[in-house]
Amino acid sequence: MPAIDDDDRPKRKVAHEIGQDLTLLAVEELRERVGLLQDEIARLEADIARKQATRSAADQFFKT
């Protein structure tokens, strides 16, 4: 029977739940989560900007 490679094991996905108990997390884990949340905020803000631009273009097109 072949040995299990690290690549075959399921990857633990780091996720953060709003309001989650943070007492058991190390400083590095907290920093990693802050980074993930900052990336997610940037992604959300970019989508907002894209949608506002689309809406603005549609408003200009349909303006009478």
C-alpha cells in the first residue's frame, strides 16, 4: 500500500467567521486572517466599483 503524500491529504482552508472566538488563535494566525479579510474587502470594493460603473453607463444610455 503506497504511503499517503502530503499532496493527497485534504488542505485545511483558513476561514474566518465573524464573531468567532479568537482566544485559541496565535498572533500569526490572526495576522493571516486580517490579510485574508483585507483581500476580501478589496475584492468587494472592486466589485462595487464595477457595478456602479455599469449602472452609470446604463443610466447614461437610457437617459431621455
